[in-house]
Amino acid sequence: MGIDPGTNVLGYAFLDVVSKKPILRNLGVIQLHKYETHYEKLRVISDRVDNLIRVNNPDEMAIEAPFYGKNAQSMLKLGRAQGVAISVGMIRNLTVVEYSPKKIKNSITGNGNASKEQVAAMLKQILKMETLPKYFDATDALGTAVCHYLQGDKPAISGKNYKNWGDFIKTNPDKVK
């Protein structure tokens, strides 16, 4: 499950992995514009994410980390939305992993500064999608899920994460025969 947290629009996406290939199962957005207070939005995020988890039964949740823009108040609200989604995932016993926007963009396009349009176009190609969704929040959530999928074959030993096998071998030459 991939989540792009938001306080006006929250994106979500679900991937299945079949024969080691990602297959898009479901993606969309939760519209939060109509709720008057931030607290109502947080309640709706909790309820809807919980329902999405119950219906789609994912094993893991990947969520995009908020980034600091120009408005600290917006960052605080976004962090609360992310925290609610993470809490629901943890209550549902999902493994939760957070990725920075740069990490997601880099894993999808090879460029950590790629535009949302570039990420969406690459996802369309990778997953052989006929059309793209209306909202970038949905493709951002899908990018988060695909980023997490792509991290799945990376070696992780003793709590250390390596970028690739070459990095692992350089750090651990004694483990190679």
C-alpha cells in the first residue's frame, strides 16, 4: 500500500506482486475539502485508511514523508495527516516504511528532482497503465508503493541498508566467496 498524505486530498495505491512483478490493483484519492476543521479531516483520514486496509488487505504500508515548504503551519498539518495514516497502519499490524519525495522520484525516474508529470509518465510505462488518474496525489501514492517494491531486493544486513550488492560487497568483503 502506498500513501501520499494530504489534508485536502490524500492519495492511495495498492500493488500486487505476481511472479516478482508489480501489478496495479487499486488507486485513488480521499477528498477532504468539504470537511470544515482539521480535526474532522483527521477523523476521515483515519476511518477511510482503515477501511481501505480492511478491503485491500495489504502486508505493508509505504508513505511519503512530508517536506518543508514555505509554510510551517502547513507542514504541521501534513505531518498530523501522515501520523494518523501511520497509526492506522500500525494498529492494523502493517509494516510501515517512510520514503522522502526525492527517494521516490529517484527510484522511479532516476532523477530525484523529477516533476510530478515525469513520475506519472514513468509509472504509466512501468505498470502499463492505459490512462493516468486525474489527481497527482494518486500517482504520488503509486510512486511511493512502487518505490517500496523496488527496495525489496536490496540487501539489508545487521540493520544496515545498502544501495546495491556492490555497496554491500565493498563493506563486507569477508562475506564473499
